[in-house]
Amino acid sequence: MSAATGAHATRALEADIDKPILRACGVVKRFPGVLALNNIQLDLRCGEVHALCGENGAGKSTLMKVVTGQLQPDEGEVTYKDQPVRFDTLQDSEAAGITMIHQELNLVPHLTVAENIFLAREPKTGWFVDRKRMEADAQIFLDRLKVDIKASDLVLSLSVARQQMVEIAKALSLNAEVLIMDEPTSALTESEIDQLFDIIHDLRRQGVAIAYISHRLQELSRIVDRVTVIRDGGYVWTKPFDDVSVDDIVAAMVGRSLEQQFPERVSRPTDHVIFEVKNLSGAKNCKNVSFNLRRGEILGFTGLMGAGRTETARAIFGADPRLSGDVMLEGKDITVASPVDAIKAGIAYLSEDRKLNGLSLKMTVKENITMANIEAVVRHGLIDNTAEAQAARASVTKLGIKTPSIDQVVRNLSGGNQQKVVIGKWLFRESRVLFFDEPTRGIDVGAKFAIYQLLDQLANEGIGVVMITSELPEVLGMTDRVVVFHEGEVSGIFETSKTNQEEIMQYASGVKRMTM
Amino acid sequence: MAGLDSVTPHAKPSIDRKAIMQKFAALAGLVLLMIAFSLTSDAFLTVSNMVTIALQTSTIALIGIGATMTIITAGIDLSLGSVLALAGVMAAMAAQFGVPVPLALLIGVATGGVCGMFNGLVITRLRLPPFIATLGMMMIARGVALQITGARPVSGLPSEFGTLGNESLWRVVTETASGFPKIVFPGLPYPVILMAVLAVIMAIVLRKTPFGRHLYSIGSNEEAARLSGVKISKVKVGAYVLSGLMAGVAGIVLMSRLVTGQPNEGVAYELDAIAAAVIGGTSLAGGVGTISGTIIGAFIIGILRNGLNMNGVSSFTQMIIIGLVIIGTVWIDQLRNRR
């Protein structure tokens, strides 16, 4: 806490640094079928780092989009420097001095750092770009951040951390008075985070207001002055960080106890091992992984970003090359060289990014459900429409997919229902082991509960369920055992009932590891 | 708990309905064109002119079907026109060499298939973008056709070589009092029958077979298809082989009509084929498209050419008009699809 206190002391020396700069009052934003923001408020002051906390889908990004003009509020008001404002585009808000650094960086890899910083605002001599001045100006901003990046470097040659610095330099060049950072540390190493925090401290001293979105609550203590918590699109509270604990924040974010968030488990683990992986190594971030899965249990895979959970699942599924190791289903060795082999053996992988890897959005519910097992509805080489429709309707009924018809295009369904369609696809294939990669990411809170119930139901039917998740409450609330990953290796395996959030975090961050 | 979930946005019409609307719009355009031309020219809406239009359109329609197959997978086949020429020339040379005509024609079609296979393998094995792979094939096939013929037409072919392109089914001819033959019904030209039969077969392949479904799923989301166990490489090679075969069929039909092997035939035909597919609602982004749409698209182009000819519009002006039609239809389509 000493860094924060130090910063407070410095700040006290500067006059009127605490004046409010950006305010959102009673903001309401509706999407079809979802109330995304419900009477939200936020006030940002000059020279403060203001954390915005909330679960996935709580409305943080939506709020930031409203503030930066990417979305227009249905009700409520945004005031900037005491004036009501309505930005029509991101460019308008940037011109006014509000800059957002997105989690996925918005840089053009094949251009230089200077070209990126001044993209679409290039200094010109006559009709031509004044390259010298552009690079000199860019270098001034880079030097202000005390980073060792040359303005003439190509962006693609920089690490993610350095690219982030370029984004910040770009924000500075826009004379940003409000800087919004979305999960800035998620891809950074410890020392890079230190460097980023130094820069944030500097910016704060210069009077910049910083809205800071992060899931890593532990690191907030090093930089944050105040916290606003939002939950399910609604405002919970705003408090000085020194007055609250991390537990208070978590409680406010979740808003209910674990028991209410998760259904009561029906399925009970047995001793019968249905699936086993021994010393598996993959080409990507998967080293010597061993675990087993018992009938009736839900096994969790957890770890920090880049810990190798997804890579392990993809190696098992044959989506990424596998180097060595054995995979056994019901005691029998299976060879998996490609997804086709895995699917034949009865293994399914439900990818992290449904829209990118899991669904064909342009195709119908029916076509998606039968995609992995179209042969089952083929008679004499042709698709049997009646059989296919029957199969699709059966899935829709069993999984409770809310859709006007099986011929509805999947793009038009809600996130939760899209997820159910993917599950339907693999159940129709009669898969025996299902890997769910972040199954509840980006879906409504209510729909999450339905997905949890479904996972439990599948486990109860004897299907092997592996749930990959970075949400620790989900691990604690839903799994029977949890495999913790750190840098591509298994650092620990625990009975969920005999562990806790802190222990899992220690293993996930590599502070401790089990000898296996 | 599923309260929020149950409120699915119903407002947006489904793509299916959009596809129907698209087809309907294209069909309505076709009908409007026919009405307009029949008002401006008496000779337009006659049986013999309709048969002529169908005959003229059959080539674009045949390679249009091929183009549809690859575009649905989010690919493209730029080699259609050149492969058409090579296939036709191969068939003509085989016939000239003394190979029985039916076999010579098959050799031509097979040549198209081989070119398509080459395209497919370059795309899947060497992992080159379809645009580049088929651009290469466009030049290779044209070069081979010119090389093996010495850039001269292959002539002196047996008369049966012209049967496929020039004769018709159910042609009714009577003799007038003065002794001249009078055509009562011009009959259905074989190329038109071939086009219709292949269109129906390909429509069934697309709509009713797992292979067809896989083409759509690859075009819609290749990674999702791969993770669902679709054998991406095989299916893609299949699409390009089919495309090549269609170019081969178009090639033998065209050369048969000319009763010579013309190595310079079919230049830029692939662009007509792509235009037909696009006017018919096939999306260049992949995942969307139908054979019926492409046939309608081909006929829109064919009728425009025929009708404008009859009205004495120069071929340069025709190009301008067809260009505007392509831009116009796709723009209307985009407007409809925009949220």
C-alpha cells in the first residue's frame, strides 16, 4: 500500500487536481432482449486512477463505449468538463481528449511506431507526409514514457507490452485528459507490469484521469485511488480504495453467495476413470500434462491467461500438433492426429470463442446441430430432411434452446442459446468426453445458470465433462476436482472441496507447485 | 433464471428469408427485363429467340455453376475461362487425332477436372490463397492451350464433333408448299438440356449431400468446420475439381458449337461467371449461394445482351450497362443485409 500512499502525498501538492472531469449520470442502454446498462453512474476526477470492477458481462465495456461515443445512451447524460456531451464517434471523443486503450490492441503491424501514432493525422508538407517531423514528434511522446522504443521501429517487431506503450504514447499525442485502459496487464509479465504502473503514476501526477478496468483485483492496490463496482448492468457503489478490501469488491461484484450462483450438483463422482491423459506434450504451451477424469465428475482446468489450458485441450483434440504422451478412453489407447480422429473416438472440444471457432453463424440451428455428424441423417447419400429436422428438434427440446424455429440463423440467437447449440452439436455426435472452454464467457448471468445445470446433467448421464475456466468462483462452485496450470504445465490438482481461491492462485501464479 | 435468455431478438429476418427475397428480387428483375425488351422489340418474345437466349446463356451458366461452388467456400476460381479453352482444345485435338468423338469430349471434360485438381492441391497443400492459385492456373492453362495448338484453331474435325453444340431435341420442321423447310419448333438445343440437367444435379449436391453442406460450413466458418471434423482439404479440392469439370463441359460445348478448337476462346469468361453468381445472391465472403440464383444471374446477363443487341445498342454500351447492373444488384443486396 506504500506506493499508493506516496502517490497521495504527491498529489496533495498540486492544486485543483481533484476536480471532476468526466461524469455519467443515470445512463441506460438497451440491446434487443437485454438491459445492458441500468441507471449507471460514474465520475472520474483529474489525476485519479479509478478502477471499474464487475464480472464479465456486467456492462463495463458497454459503459466505456457509451462514454467514448461508440454507443449512444438510451437515457441519461454524459458530462465532460461540466458540459453535457454526446459524441457521435470514437474520433469525436478522442478529439475532445478521451482515449481508450483496448484489450486487443488497435495497431497496424506493418507500419512503424510513428506511423501508428499519427495514423490519419500525419503531419504534412504540401501533399506529402513529413516523415522527419512525424518521427521526431513520436519520439518525444515515447521518451516521455521512458521506454526504449524507436519511432522508426515496425510495430510487428515489438512485444505486446511495448505495443501497449505505443498505444499509450498515441494517447498522449492526442492530449488525452481521460485515459481508459481495458485489461492492460492481461498479456504482460511482472516487470512489464511494474513499468506500466510507473507510467500510470506519472500520468496521474500530470493530472490525467485514468479509468482502469481489470480482473486482477490484487494488483489494483498498487495504483488505484477509487473503485466503482457495477453488477448486471447496474451501479453498486463508488468508494475510495483505502476504505475497502478485495473481498468487499468481490462480494459487491458477485452480489450473491456462491450457493445462489450455481445450481445444486446432482451428479456425484464415482471411482470409475473414463478418460486419462499421461505425459502429454504438445507443440504449443503444453508440457508433460497428466490427469484423469472420472465418471460423474466435472473436472476444472484453471490458470492465468496463457497458462496452457486451452492448448492442452486442443492438443488432446488434435486441433494442434501433439508431440508425445498417451490419451486413454475407457482404458483403451486412442490415437488422435486430427480433430476428425478425436471426434470419431468420442472427444469434443467446445472452443473458447464460440463465434470464431465454434459456430457457423450464417447457418441455421439445424445445420449447426448436425454439422459434426451429418452422416447420421444421410439416407442413400442424400440428407434426409425429416430425420435432420427431427434430430434438431430433439436437441432444441432437450437443451431448452430458445429459438423461433430450427431454421433460424444462429447469428440471431442470444449468447446462451448459441452456446447450447454448440453443446447440441456434440451431443448429437454422441461424444463421451466434452471439453468446455470458457463455456459461460460473454453470456447473460441468467443463462449461465442454465449452462451450469446442463453441465451437471451431462456429468450425471455419464459423459465426461472438463470445464476450462479462468473464473475462480466457477471452479469452486461447479467442479469436483480442479487441475491448475502454470506456463504449460500442471502445477497442481485439487479436490475442489478441500481447496480455496488463495491456494489455487498460488499454484496458478507459480509460487507453489506440486511434485507429480 | 432463463428469463433474460428467452427474449430472443426476433426482429431481424432470417438469412433464409433474405435468400428468398434476393432470389425473388433477381427473378423480378429478370421478368422486368423481359417485359421491357418485349415492348421495344417484336422479335424478342418469340420461341426461337428464347431458345437462342438459352443457348447463348448456357456457357456462362455452366461455368457460373462452377464459380458458385468455389465462392461458397469463400474461395474463387479465376481459371474458368482458360480451362474452358484448354479443355475444348484438348477435346478437338483428340477428335482430330482420330479418337471417337464421345471419348474425345470426355477427354476434354477430364482435362478441366485435372486443372481443377491442380488448383485444389495448390490451395490446400501449398496453402496459397485461391485468388493466386487460380490466377496462376489462368495463365498456365491458356499458355498450354496456345502452345499445343501453335495458337492456331484446331480444324478439320469429324462432323459428329459439332452434334453436341449444334443440334436439338424435339426439333419440328415441316416443308412449306414452295418446298422450303419451315421451323415449327426449334427444339431444345443439347447445350441447354445439359445446362438444365447439370444445374439440377449440382443443386442437389449442394442442398442434399454432406459434401454440399460441408462447402457451406467451410465458407461460413472454416475453423468451426475443422473443429467439427469436416475434412477441409478434401472438400476444398472437391470444390475446385467440380469447378474445373464445369469449365471442361462448357469448353466442349463451346468448341462443338464452333466445330473447331479455338485456343483463344473464353477470355475473361470467369468474370461473367462470377458476375452471374454474385447477381444471383452468392456472397464473395462465402457461406451463401444457390445454383438457382446463379442460373437466374446468368440469364439476366444473357437477356441483357440479347435484348440490347436487338435494340441496336453497341457492345461497348452493353459492357457499361452490365457493369452497372453488377454494381447495382450487389449494392441493393448489401442495403438489405445491413442492420
